[in-house]
Amino acid sequence: MFIFDWLKNAVSWNLVQFHQLFSNILGMNPDSGWTWTFSIVGLVIVIRILLIPLFVKQIKAQRGLQLIQPQMKEIQKKYAGDKERQSQEMMKLYRETGTNPLASCLPIILQAPIFFALFSVLQGVAQYNPNDPNYVAPGVFSWPQYAGLAASMHDAQIFGVPLYGTFMNADETPNPLNTQILALIMIALMTATTFITQRQLIVKNSAPDNPMVKQQKILLYVFPVIFAVSGINFPIGVLTYWFTTNLWSMGQQFWVIRNNPQPGTPAFEAHEARKAAKAARKGAPAIESIPGDAPEVTDDASENPTRQQPKRTSRSQRKKK
């Protein structure tokens, strides 16, 4: 509980700092729902920047798994009838090669506590009631220097919908229909970005013979379904957080796949094709000329389309030649 309370304090503190940045420095309305929404987006950016080292480990883990695919296939073939021995040999292979198959899940796993901390903060804001003597504002919203911000966030709305509103508790919000419509749109966006992010990883950056592709294809459809079903209970603020972090993941993964793809994948072939096309646009390799000798000059451009300029050389270099 201490760790979770610390996380709630960290999450709410970041929200408050971004809220003050947007309202005091950029001049946005401090009670506007968009000010608090952009504060949630700022929270996502901070978290994803902190997770970049883990993302690098994730990429290295994926490449390590790609490199040991031949050994994995050999083990699966050799111990096809003995699942226990097959599992033991796989674990031995992971230890010997320093490969961790769970490293690819680290960014998602480590975001989960932050996700629930934000969920708890928004739930606490939703229950804001100044007339209730037992009410305690969540996180740093209970600190004296931030008094009044819980009420501000509670009353803040986007499109007439409070950030604490969910599809299931829409009747408890000022505009139930608007809340349900916005919640469904956000759920659809969250689900779609999750699907696209997983799909581009499978289609572009996985070898066709990779045995883990089958598992990835299962997750391709399982994760979006989980988010779609559970999303009806997520507050609008949490849906905003998850949609924003999905956009970050999609863009970050697109950049890595395009510029540093795994060998033997469609993305790697496309990367090599782009390199070849770029080299072709620059023309043929430069013709080496003898130092001190001027190349033949002709007025016919078709005979000498890439004329070489004479290179400046010293007298000692010419004598040596």
C-alpha cells in the first residue's frame, strides 16, 4: 500500500505540475477540461521518456530471440514428444545466450501500476464531495498547497463530459448521452491503436518462420478484445492516457522498424531496397582519378555524363607518383 500511495502521489503531482504549466505559463483556463486533458498527455510523455531504456532492452530482447530461432527450432524438433525436457532445454538456451523472452513485455508490465494509480486518482476526484467530512482527496490533491484543484478537476469537462465519467456510470454525469458516446469513441480509438501497433510488429518486423509469430497473432486479437470489454469501466481520463501512450508506442515502433529492422523480415528487405534506391539516385560510384592528372574533358555530355573535377595535389605527391 505504501508503494501504491507513493505512485498515486507521483502521478497526481505530475498532473498538478503540468496543470500549473498550462494555466499559469501558457494562459489556459485552469478549470477547463482541456487543460487537465493536456496534463494527462504530459504525464504520458514523462512516463514514456523514462521508459525509453526499457524500450531499448525490449528491442535487444526481440533481436536476441530472432538470432536463436535456429536453436529453438532444433530443440522443438528434438524433444517434440517431451514438453518438460523441451522447456528445460529452452530455459538453458535462454541462460546461455542471455536472452529474456519477458523483456519484450517490460514496458507494458511497468506501465500497469501507473495505469492503476491514475485510475485511482481519477476515481478519488470523481468522489469529490466537500460536504463529506470523511472525504480525502487522492494523492497530492490533499496537500494544502494544492487545495481546490480536486474540485477544479472534478468539474472540468470536454465536450460536456467530466474526465471521471465512464460508459457504465454515465447516468451519474451531467450529460449521460455525451458521456457514453465519447467513451465509446475513446474505447474504439484505444482498441484500434493497440491492434495496429501489434499488427505492424508481426507483419513488418517478424520473420515468416518465427515460431513466436503464432503467439503474437493470438495476442493481436486478445489484447484489443480485453481493452474493448474492460474499457467500459475506464474513466475518460484513463482512456485518454491509454490512447496517448498507444500513439507513442505506434510512432516509436514505426521509427524503429523503418530505420533499424530485424534481419530476415519484410521491413529489413524494404530498408535495404530504400538504401539501394537512395544510392541509385546519387548516381554511380565516383571514378578514381590519378592524382595530378586532369580528366579528359569533352563537350559531349552523353559521352561523359559524370565529368570528374581534377584533384589538387602537392608537388611531392606528383613526384612520388
